[in-house]
Amino acid sequence: QDQQRIRNFSIIAHIDHGKTTLSDRLLEVTGTISSRERRDQLLDGLDLEREKGITIKAKAVRMAYRANDGETYELNLIDCPGHVDFTYEVSRALAACEGAILVVDAAQGIEAQTLANVYLALEHDLTIVPVLNKIDLPGAEPKMVAQEIEDVLGMPKEEVLHTSAKAGIGITEILEAIVERMPPPKGQRDQPLRALIFDSHYDAYKGVIAYVRVLDGVLTSGARILLMGTQVEADTLELGAFRPGMTPLPELGPGEVGYIATGLKSVVDCQVGDTVTLASRPAAMPMEGYRPAKPMVFAGLYPVESNAYIDLREALEKLKLNDAALAYQPETSAALGFGFRCGFLGLLHMEIVRERLEREYNLELLITAPSVEYQVLLTDGEVVTVDNPSDMPEVVRIASIEEPVMQISVFTPTRYIGTIMDLVTNKRGAFETMDYLDPQRVLLKYKIPLAEVVIDFYDQLKSRTQGYASLDYSLAGYQEADLVKLDILVNGTPVDALSLIAHRDFAFANGRTLVEKLRKLIPRQMFEVPIQAAIGNKIVARETVKAMRKDVLSKCYGGDITRKRKLLEKQKEGKKRMKMVGSVEIPQEAFMAILSLN
Ligand code: GTP
């Protein structure tokens, strides 16, 4: 394929601004899919993605488009995820493109994620085609938002296209803009092969399928390839392009986007961001920007039925084949028994993994409150990383603790500045900058501990601003903080899975709130159950779950049997997500109570 007639692009947008709808329209107008297929929203492959209304995994589709100049162009649409948990995947998808369509909802305007993705696109020198979507909405203000795009992003408002992906308005104009405004790729055919992996998935028959963008050189079917980051070699069992189904091709040349079936057994060997080259004639240098997936948030996963441990292990093994960012290792909890400590990119990733384990593998799981990874400097000079509060060394052995700190950007109408400042202060955040986009909207930047972002920050931000504020974040580094471990004792026994790390200034208040919550969450037992919060040996709060007055079944004695059975079933239902800890039953909610301490 002549590179002059190739265009590689992505669509960047804030969640719900219409990326998926627009992608489907482009596929439909170019005849890549029929309009019936469009309704199935091809690009959102995973069921969960569709249900949650978010795009998680980047995919690629090749379209053929006959432009007004009479030439037929090969357009490769590389879909990139829209959630902050997946910023690294976004950056790799963008690295595979020359251009990006920026979709902005004409009724909503620019949001935090929009801006974050535009910056990423600019970092990769992409040509951006701004598009106002949803101009059919009665609340649309295309003039105002086009002005905003000019003011904030510096793109002339005359270049902003107006579309309705839903109604199919302005779609051809977008295709023409892709051809006219975006540059073709500039690869060298005679150079050693370098292809960027921007996504991958595991296929039971063909092994790992790597989604690649060729930069230089040519890959032919059957060639032996080398993955430069992981130093793994593999055979090219098949290669081709997605149109939209997998369509085999004899070769992928410079500038082309497609797939390689590698036969590899796990996506861990074939990671996003790695460079593919030929084993027989390797490139001198891999592409920049490769970064092995790094989990940021950790939680314990335990089967509710302890005999399901092996099933859980097998399920995690299988999920991991397809998810390089998922980390896990066996963990034993005095309270919960055998389980796994799992690492995730963020809370959304954690939610997705849990749901898949439960739905696809039929497991009933108990999950502990998420934690971050602390760097603990011991008095003897050793540094240990701790991602489970119950593993925190004894106070006397600790010289200092550092925690991960995020840089966050919040976009908000100005009327909410006060409440956001208040929220951030409560979360130990530090103000950095405030920029007015226009008289009504500002961009606020803060540094804030990840541990605080993980705990209900997003929900609170949304509820305090009626959903108007949007959030983006990235890791800014590690920072020392005065942290202590807060232990929870149930019936006099410390429950390791309920321990948490808190800032010293907030630990007392957290302890009090937590035991109060637990009192309400832990059901009454046959005996009185004290619930205590402790820092070291010092009890800082106490509540009591009163004993059950009577056996609930006693009132059924002599009564009819169906009523009794119903009651038993109801009890069983209630027991579903319970774990016996010592002689006390603790429900799932108790382990998550930490997530809503305010
Ligand atoms: P994520 O996958 O979460 O990133 O969302 P998205 O950006 O892909 O948005 P999606 O295409 O799923 O659209 C979000 C909602 O907006 C859906 O209910 C669409 O039907 C609707 N929508 C998309 N485009 C238009 C449009 O042009 N006009 C109107 N009125 N609604 C639209």
C-alpha cells in the first residue's frame, strides 16, 4: 500500500461525548459494516464495556474510503480507552497515529478528560481535527463551544466541524478532513522492522494477537519476530488487518496498522508499548515509551467459600492471559483465610476484574478495601514496599513512610470552586494552580495522595458539583507523610483485613467513624460484640453490637413449616457475602466501609 494514501487516526473524547457512536458511523459510511451491524456497536467488544458504557480496550479497524479527489484511502481507526485508569494505553494508541479526531459534546463543552487527551495527542505531534458532536440536541451551543475550543486549545473555530453522530450529520466532512488535514505516515521500507504494539488480546487458537502499527520495514507472514522489551521471540502465525473482522494479508508495510498472531501463551510476553522487530535483522533501538504495566491499587480477593480457592487461582491465571496490568499473588489472612493480593491500574480496573471473575467464572468473592503501595524506610536503613496495611512493620521499626501522590486536574464551573477546595483540603490535597477558561469555567490543579483519591474522591467530587466537575489524574511521585496503621478489633481479636493506613491527624476521626459504621453493618450475634479501633496498643474508639434478643426461629416453633423455611432462606440470602471471623460473622460491606468514611 502506498503510504501517501494511508491515514492512521484515533478518536479522543470525554466519556459519553459520542466516540463510539461516531466510530460506528465512520465504519458505516465507508461500507466497512452495514447499518444493522452498527447497532451492535462493534468497537465496544466486551459485554462489560457496553454495560458500563465505557471503552476499555483499544482496537483497530481498517476502512477503505473513496475521497472527493477520486483516490481510495486506507483509513485506520485506532480506538483508545476513555478512562483515567488507562492513560498509558491511550498514549500508546496515540503513538500509533498521525492524527486524532477530537470529539466535544456541543452541549457539554470541554471536559478534563478532553483536555488531558488533547495534551497527550499534542505530545505525539498529532494533527487534531476538532469536531462538535450532538449538534442535534436542543441544549447544544455550537457557537459557544467552538469559541471555547479556540480559546482553550488554540484551534481556529472555523476549522471546527459540526456533526451529529446519532443523526448521521457531517460524517463525510469528517472523512474528508482526515484525508486532507492529517499527514500520511513516513516510514522507510528498507529499514529494519519496527512495529509498535498498541494492544493485544489472547485467542485460544492463535495465541496472543498483537495489534501493531508498522513504523519502518516490512513484516511478512511466517517471519520470526523478536519483542524488544521482553526479549521474547515468536512466529508470525498469521498477519492481517481488521476489516472489521480479522482478514489475513501477506505483509504489513511501513505506516500500516494490523495484527500479528504470535502463538504466545500470555499477553505478559507481548505487552502494550513494546516494539516488534525481525529476529533475523533486529532494529538497533526499540521505540521510546515502553513501560511495563504497573498496578497502582491493591486489594485482597478471597473466595466466600474457602474451597473455591483453587477455582479462583485458575480464574486469575486465565484473566491474566488477557490482562497484563493485573497482578496477583497468594496471600493469607488470619481473618479471611487463603486468597490473593491483587494489583490493579485503578478502581475501575478493579471493578472490572471482580465482575469478570464473578460472572465469567461463577465465583463468589469477598474483596477488601483497596490500598496503595507505600515505601517504608526502616530504622536499619532497609526500604520495603507495603501494599497491604496489615503488613505494615511495627511502629518502632519505621523511620519514615512515603506514599504515592497524584497530580489531579479538575474542570468545573466557577460556582463549585469553594466546595472543591473544601473537599481537596479534607483529602490532604495541596492547591497548585487555577486557570480560567472563560468567566464561568476553571481548571484547578492539585497534588493529592493517591490513597485519598482511591477512597470515594471521585464520587464526592461528582455529588458536590451535581456531576459538573470532571477529573483527570496522573502519578506525580512519592512523598513522605505522617501515617499510622489503624487496626480494628472485633470481639477482642484484630481483623487483619480491616486494617488501614491513615494520616495521624485523621486517624482518630477515621477510627471513630469506622467503628460506628461497623456496628451498623455487623449483624447481631448470640452474644455482645465489642468493636474497637486501635493505633498500636491504644484503643481510640469503641462501639458494641448488642446481642440478639431471641432466636429468630423461636417464633416459628409450632408454626407452619413453609414460613420457617422462608425465614431460613432469607437468612441464607443475607449470609451470602459473609465471612466467619473467629465467632463473628462479618459481611462484605464491612470490608468496604473504609471507602466511605466521610
Ligand atoms: P465511552 O465509550 O464511555 O467513552 O462513551 P462514548 O464517547 O463512546 O459515547 P457513546 O458513543 O456511547 O455516546 C454516549 C451517548 O450519547 C449515547 O447515548 C449516544 O446515543 C449519545 N449520542 C452520541 N452521539 C450523539 C449525537 O450526535 N446526538 C445525540 N443527541 N446523542 C448522541
